[in-house]
Amino acid sequence: MKFNVRLVALAGLLLFGTAAGGRARRNYIAIYEDYTEHLIVYWDFETALNMRATYLTPEFRMAMADERQRLLNATPEDHKAYTERLLEDGNLYHELVFSSDSAMPKGEEFGTADDKWQIRLLADGTEEKLVSIYKVRKPNPMQRALYPHLNIWSDLWIARFEKTVRTPDDVQLIVSSGYGNGEMWFKGMR
């Protein structure tokens, strides 16, 4: 009889733990979706660019830090250091993490040259200077968990822009190349 009671108690604990973890993941995904947009640019009958971008606001950064903490079960010191680094970066930059794929030659490259996709960011109509853009060559499991738009066909990129407009209401990302252009609108830090 004791064995069955323990088994039932263990099953209940596992079920509760799974439900709590599932709820936390759903909450993270809901916040992630609030700050993620999707853009498709077509060239003739092909997809020149399929891009999903996440704008890292302070609210999203805190949700991301909490999700990392939940996934890693990191020490309080590690969690605090990670959160401070995220918020410090957020004070310095408008930051976007995006995944992209393309059917076109050189359609998956970003930069400032004419043979790549160029990106511009406007915060409340003010153009912010591109500071850096880089491709994550081998995304790690944490990046895959935090940015669910990344899939087997896409590359992961991180773009940082100077932050002269501290708390914009609206953020516009403009993406353009010889294949065409498009824009994404993100809610800012209202």
C-alpha cells in the first residue's frame, strides 16, 4: 500500500511540475510574440527574404532572463549577472535578434554593401545608426529556446543600433536590397 501512495504522490509531483513549466513557457512565448514580427519579401515568384525579428525591450529582456533562469536553473548570482548585462546592453542599444532565410543568391547576407540586405532602424521616426550586425555561426541550445523563430532553414543574426531615442513608442525596421524591401513595426517601450 505504501508503494502505491508514493507512486501516486510522485506522479502528482511530476504532473504539477510539468504543468508549472508549461505555463511558464507559454507566458514567455506570449511576451516573445508581442515583440516579434514577420516579414516576407518576394522577387518574382520566389521568396527573396523570410525574416522574423524580435525587438529586445526591457520587458522582453526581463522575460528572457527569467526564461533562461527557468531552463538552466542557474544560481542566483549567475541570474543576477546575466540580467544586469542584458539591461546594460538595453540601455546602450536598440537590439534586434532575427532569423532569415532566402531562396536567392546572397539572399541570406546582411551588411552595409549593395550586394547584401541592408537594415535601418527608426525610433519614433529618428534614424538610429547601425553599430554592429553579426551572424551567429552555430546557435546554441539556449539561443534556440529563447528565439523560437530560428529553424533549420534560417540563420540567426544580431543587430545593434545606437540608442539616441531612449524610450520610443514605435520602432520601425526597414530591410532592403536589390531584391526589394519591406518594413516591420514593433511596439516600443510604452
